[in-house]
Amino acid sequence: MIEERYELALDRIRLMQTEDTVGEPYRDYFKKMAEFVLMLDELRTELLDGRYQKLELDELRKWNRRLYQDVLPVPGQYEKSYANPDYACKMLGKESGQILGMLYAELRGAVVYVFEGKTEYLAILYELLIEVYNQFEEEPDPKAVRDTFYWYASDYCDVFLADRIREQVLPEESFATDLIMNSDLTDLRYLYQFGEYISENEWKTAEHLNSLPEETIRKMADVYTEGYRIGFVNTGKDLSKKSVVNIRYILGFERVVKKAIENFEKMGLKPVIYRAAVSVLTKRQHIKIGYYGAVANKQYEYDHKDDQALFMDKKYLERKLEVMQTTYEHHKKEAAGFAGPACIDMFGEEPFEPEAKETVAKLSKSQEEMILQYDSRQSQMVNQYIKGEERSFTIIAYPVPEIGEKYEEIFDEIIRINTLDAKLYEKVQQTLIDALDQGEYVHILGTNGNRTDLNVQLHPLNDPKKETIFENCVADVNIPVGEVFTSPVLEGTNGVLHVSKVYLNELQYRDLEITFSNGMVSEYNCANFERELENKAYIHDNVLYKHPTLPLGEFAIGTNTTAYVTAKKYGIEDKMPILIAEKMGPHFAVGDTCYSWCEDIKVYNPNGKEIIARDNSVSIRRKEDVSKAYFHCHTDITIPYEELGSITVITKDKKEITLLENGKFVLPGTEILNEPLKNSNK
């Protein structure tokens, strides 16, 4: 029946190329859409009869380029693509341009559906195209077209969204796992079987990993999976109750992932490896959650991050929550077995600064409020079926070839950083914690143009012999080693946080400045755009995630000077992922605490002391109204050592204990952390 729907839709779309029932200026758009769909049918035919799988490398590359060429950021491509809101609105008018641009972006998802053999998805999308086309055969009514998209999203929620949840908890539905485990990973043609865009980064990463000895691959996989296991041990969670682990990574790393799958299976965990969402029904703005290949064009992804603004309302969000509830309830046993994500991040791409466009879809204030409420209820629902106090995670990062000519050398350095002596750091970091535990607050001051001047209030200790304020982070869930962190007291936390350049959630910020009043964000700005309004909107959307304010959820001191020196040596400071960057200086997270959804679980440092600073005055609201306790975001912002004037602990009797001064550790017992810094100056 689905195959019949597919063929009927395809027959109708073929006619779009020849008939002229749609007038100008829309005719060219629909002809291009028809051309795109017929290209995908050609691909589908080759996949079904096995010809595609046997193609030579050059032919596979041509196919890959052909599938993504219309959005690539090369002259004459994206500028004149209907996927570009500027071009679509210029050619079709703003209202129709936005709607048809959204339809274009949604149809692009069909590329990966072809590879996964999701004929039902293809039929649904093609029927949507036909329905919109029919409306443009007469004078189009923009409201009627938006309604068509609304009912597509509402009606097919129980297909796209329900399947998305199933992919997250059911290992038997993993298209990627089958490819990884059953492919010859020495034949790099396998990369083109995923359906993702493949750039030199993915290709050369896989090539480099194939050049490494089995012992090195095993070591990389062991650090990753052992960190995951220890995360459960250190927080007193029972891993034996779990059956599924979610592996998230970027293509090219399959050799390590395959070894990791074997390691996880020894722990009793089967992998779920789901693709980053491609539909407006399931994705979260431009953020990639799941596995993916190269991002063909980050500006394209950013341009379409808020497409749902064109049709979203409260009733639609209620429909999504209803589908979620039904699906989780149906698979509650499998959901309870979900252990959490194990992530391999990649870094080294050129930092991306988006262009702010007037033509893109934008959420209204009421829609922003609806989404914040939806996110809150969604998180509560997920926590009901996948309990936060029972799950954990781990994350590790490696460079991509784009990082520079010395890629292989940098890669080896990162392997070394990811496997530093945790015991050595544990001892030195405990020295820092012993000093911090004496404090009433910590004063952080910038230098060399850095305008940071911030007091961070600390939790009081009732029993210093048994309690501590800071966690001694020794590379379990958060690899590499190298930080001590706490959830600050919000009341009394005041001042300015500034950093000259930082890369957050795949976006670059210049002269980012955030002011805190009693621990809450009160002012913010940056220097990315000429207009202050655009700078504030950029931070509001991508750091505050549309919340009017956020608390300071974490204060930490990074101790990994080895990572810092490596970044300076190769000139890659602005390319380091937050995972490593946060270990390269003090960092401050806006949003939820590190213990969100798990505040009531007792956590202990290696010395046996309980970390009591797990809550703040916002997260504690969960005891009365959980919807007011969490913000569903946590963004770390690091001050590099060269911009750090001092970090000083102020005790209750106003005694000052200096931990760092002019970017160097000066507290007795921590001087060894300066050794990499000294060596870098020779």
C-alpha cells in the first residue's frame, strides 16, 4: 500500500516538469522540486537493485556532491538556491518565499530517508509537495498553505516523532549500527552508504584511523567506554539495570565506534545509534543530536532553525506531547533500560559566525513562551521514563583534518591529553578544593583587556571534615581530566563575565560580556554584528535559548595546562571544543547545574567527602513546581589563562587565598600545573 502511494505521488510529480499550470514566479521553484524528487528516485532505484553499493569511489563522490550541491556554500550555489531564504523571498515574495523555503528544507530530509529505505516517509513528503503545488495552481492563499503544513506536521507527528523516540531506545532499529558492524571499514566507500554529506574531514579521519595500530584504536575505545562505566560507579548508579547505550559521533570514527560497541556489549549494553534529526517535526533548531556527517552549509542550517515559527501553535505542541506520552508508555520497559549517551565529538573546523537575515522565519514572543513550556514538560516526561538519577553519560573529543597541516600530530597530542594521569590531577585538584572549601566567595578578575570582575558565592559547609563544595573531576564522564567545579549560591553572585573570543555550540562569539545580579543573567552583549539589537538577539537565541534570564549553574577551575599549551602551540585555541576548552581556564555555565535531575543523589569525591553544592535557589524549586526548576540548557564559557588576572578565595573572616595570578597557579602544592606552561615558553 505504501509502495502504491509512493508510485502515485511520483507519477504526479513527473508531470510537474512538463506542465505549466502554476504561474510565475512559482513555476521554476516547483520544477526544481520535481527535478530533486526524480533524482532521489533514481538513487532509490540504484540502491534497491544493488548498483549503488558496487559503484567506484569517484562515482560515489559524484552522487554525494549531486545530492548536496544546491546548499553548498560555493559561488552560484546557495546564493541562488530556494533553500536560501534571501533568494526564496526575493524570487517568490517574503510570505510565499518563507513557506516554500521551509518546504524545500523539509524535502531535503528525503535524501537520508532514501538510504534508510523509509518509503512511507518519502510518500508522505511527496504528497505534501503535491498538495502545496495544487494550491499554487490557482492564486495561492498563504494562510491556506501554512495550514497545509500545519496539518502535515500535526497528522504525521505519530510517524516521525514516534519513530524518533523508538530509534532512541530500541537497538534493533539502528540503521547505522548495522552499517558499522557489517561493513569492511578498510574500504572507505562505506562512508557513502550513510546518506550524509561527506567532506575531506570524514574521509581523512577514517583514513587516519585506518593507519593506526589496533592497540591505539583499542586504547581510544577503552578510555571512552571505561569513562562511561566509571560514571555509573562514581555516582552510585546501577549499570546492571541498563540494557541500551546511545552512541553519538561524527562519521569517520567507525573503527573506534566498532571497538566501543564490543566493549559496551561486555557491559551488557546494546547500542542505539540514531541519526541527527532532519525534519522540522523532530530537530532542535540547528543543533545536531545523534550521528551525522559533514554539515554541508552551516548558514543553511542556521537559516532554517526556526522554521516551525511558520505554523507552530499551542495545539500542535500539545499534539507532540501526546504522541511522546503514548510512545514512551508503549516502550516504557525499553526506556527504563536506556543508560544514557556516550558521545565522541569532533573539532577543528573553522569557527562559524552566522549571517543575521531579515528573511528567515522568527518565533514570536508567544511562540517562544510556548516552546519554553513545551521543553519543560518534555523534559519532565523523559525523566519520568528515563530517570535522571539512574542514567549517566560520557563525552570525548578528537580533531578533524581541517584543523591544519599538522592534523596527525595534533591527533596524537589529543590522544595523550585524553589519557593523562588521573591520579596526579586528583591530588593537585584536591589541594585547590581544600583552599576553596575555606571560602565564603571567590573573586575572579580578568587582565590583558579582559573585563571580567565577578564574585561567585559559595555554599557554606556544616561539617568540613565530611563535606566539600567542589567536585574533583578526574576524567570519567567528562574526558579529559582537569577541573574542579561547583554549583554556586546565586544570592551574592554578582559582576561581569567577559571573554574576547569563544566558540559555543558551534557558533563563535566576539567580546561576549554577561552581567550577573544575584546569580541571574541581567545584561548581555557581544560584538559579532554592527547593530546591538542583533548582538543581543544572537545571545538570547543561542546562549539563553530564548529564556529571559538564566542562573549561573556552574563555576569551575580548569587545571589542564597541557591542553592549553597544546592549543597555543598549534594555534587552535578558537577551535578547541568546550569539552577541552573548559579545562583550560576558569569556566562559568549559564543554565542548569551539573547535577540537574540528580540533585538528591549523594555524590562523593575520591577522599570520601560528600559534595553538598548540588542545588541552587532555582533548582530547589523542583520540590514545589518542577517546571520552574530547570531550563534544559547548560553552556560553559571559559576565560583562557592569558586573560586571567587572578582567582582569589575570600574567607568568612576576609582572609584572601590566591589560587591563580596572571595565568599561573600560585597556591602551594599546585605549582606542578605550571610545568607545561614553562616548557611552552622555552
